[in-house]
Amino acid sequence: MSEQRSVLAEIQDTSVAEDEAVSLTSELIRIDSTNTGDPATVVGERAAAEYVAEKLAEVGYETTYVESGAKGRGNVVARLAGADPSRGALLVHGHLDVVPADASEWSVHPFSGAVQDGYVWGRGAVDMKDMLGMTLATARRFKRDGVVPPRDIIFAFVADEEAGGEYGAQWLVDNRPELFEGATEAISEVGGFSITVKDGVRAYLIETAEKGIAWMRLRVRGRAGHGSMVHEDNAVTRLTQAVARLGAHRFPLVLTDSVREFLAAVTELTGMEFDPEDLDGSVAKLGAVARMVGATLRDTANPTMLTAGYKANVIPSVAEAVVDCRVLPGRQEAFERELDELLGPDVEREWIANLPAVETTFDGHLVDMMTAAVTAEDPGAATLPYMLSGGTDAKSFHTLGIRCFGFAPLRLPADLDFSALFHGVDERVPVDALRFGTRVLDRFLRSS
Ligand SMILES: [Zn+2]
């Protein structure tokens, strides 16, 4: 009994870790780790990794620093031994890189890490140096206080998520899988944040699924010729017709388990009905998250790049386009069939990236502990599963047989357009949300 009480007292006193989460997030933002997508111009991942390693070593962690396939692509992994080595380890992973930011568009410098007006400002504030800060602060606290979690926790801070993980998570999975040995479940970004579903009632969205990312190159070959002549076999004309068909096409509405559960839970919380005859229309009423949820109702194929020709009066023999396709779990084959019908036989297609969708179920001990940790800090709140329309490093870690969740807890103000902050101008995270998230993470990691 008295032991129980002392554990509770410990949990309640997270103020040092909360302060640290704020300062660590701010300091991490000040390390410019811009991932341009071009390995030649990526900066700062090594500095960020070294910073993280130093903060972990300072409190007694043994850390492993790994460069993934190229100079400067830094990753750091550390393990905290748990009470029961027979249980699978929990992986807590986060990426060190951020997308570029143009300082001239921002109200504060994107790499200032300014703490003002109740927010920590800068590139990475929500994607995802906030979670790195909260994770580091909690890891440091556990080590300082001698906390032994129920099972091993593996902390991994990785490079290159913003360009697909070839020099980060995917490289580590392919080349250093032993670093993740025994891991059965994982948490990371784009989940755990709150939405306000009706006055004062919050729901925390836990990512249980991700659409697949399939970037496709289309190519049409025709006959080259003089631009002044009558010409029946113009590659540009035929390619653009196919691209236009694709861009205007609506793929069928498919209600996956994650989305079905999400909508049912919102109905239960709010009484809001989702008319199956007009799901798009009723999802639109969800407010700020409508964009996110709407994109998980069907596959999408958005043309993004066109290349053809080299002179105004020369009809080129080849024309190419790139299309960003996002595919629901279980839909890849049907999606490809539909693509081929739309494109017709003359258009060649190839995948330049094809990362399959991932999906897990919203149940089990880990999910119960997420819910318990959230509701202990926000009584009356609910947790809901949801599908991310984008992709994360979960795509790589999932291939090691790890169940992946998005759980980076943040309690957000009702009027904050959170999804717009990702890769957005004036990206920022509320200081209160970081403090809240640190408390939730502390409870969760002690109990999971
Ligand atoms: Zn991210």
C-alpha cells in the first residue's frame, strides 16, 4: 500500500521532466536538421543525433550511434532494461530531420526555438521534435530516478523520415535489425493529439493505420517529328489525356475497419451521424480533422510532375508524368486494376516508391494503457483509433513484425488547426501540451 502511494507521488511530480521537455524541444529546433530529400544537401542530422546521445549519456544511458548508409545521417539507439525480460520490448521512435522552412514567410525564425506566447515555435515543433523532447525528458527522468519499466524500452532517434527513411529507419531495419531485437510494439508520431468533439469533450486520436504511399512514373512513347506537321502520334497529347483522366477520377469509397471504428466512436461521443449515402458530406462536418479523415475514405492519385520536350517546334518521342498515389489497406491489387483501366494499354507505369499500407487493431494491453494514461490526465476524454493518410517510419518498423501506433500525446486548444501546422508556416506547439504529453508519456511508459 505504502509502496503504491510512493509510486503515485513519484508520478505526480513530473515538473522537472516537464520543464526539460520544453527546453529540449526548443534546443532541438535550434539544430537545423533540414531534409531536402537530396542527400547532398541534407544538414544537421548528425548534430541532432549527437545532441540526443549526449543528453542520454549524461544520465547514464549506453547509446549506439549509427550512420545509416551515408556520412552524417546520424541515428541514436538506447535501451532501458525492464522488469520482465520475457516480454517483448516497446520501441519508442522518432525522427530527427525536418522539412525545409523559408524564414521569410515566418513570424519568428523557424530555427529559433523561441518560447513565447505559450508556444514553442519553429520547424519541427509538431513534426516531431516535440515528441523527441518529451521522450528524452521522460527517458532521462526514468534513469535518474531508477525507474524500471515493466518491459524493455528501446529509444530510437532516426534520420531521414521526411524522405522516406532510406537513410534512416529503413536502413536500420535492413542493416541493423539487432538494435530492435525483441521489440513487439512501437509508438511514434501523428497520433495521441486531442480534437475537441463537442464543448469541452476531447478525443485523442491514436494512429492504428496508415495508407500506402505509391509514387508512380507514367511514360508514353510516340513518334518524334516536326512541330509544324500534321502528327497523329504525339506522346505529350496522349500522356496528358491519361493524366487528366487519372486526376479527375474518384476512386470508390471503402470503409476500412480503422475508419469505421473512428466514425462509430465519434457518433457515440457526439451523437453526430454519418450518412452512409453521403459520407463525404458528413465527414466534412468534422471541422479541422475533416481533411485528414476525408483522405482515408478512398484511394487517391494526384498527378504532381510532368516532363516532356526540349524545343517548341520538336514533337518529343517520350513524355513522362509522376503521380502521388495513396492506397488504403487491402486495396493495392484492386487499385492497380483500376489504374490500368484508366490509363489504357499505351501508358507504361512503374513505381518509384511503393510502401504498403499498414494497419493494426485498436485493442490489447498497450492500447488500454494509452487510454488509462490519457484519461488519468484528462478525465472524461476518450481515445479513438484513426488512419493516417500519410506515412511514417512505422512502414519500416512494421516489417520487423512490430505493431506500430501513433501516440505522441498532446492536449490541444479546441481552436488550433493542428494538421495545418505539419510542414506549415509558423509551426508551433503549445507549452501546456508538451507538459501534458510528458505526464501522459511518463504514466504510459511506467505501465505498458
Ligand atoms: Zn514526422
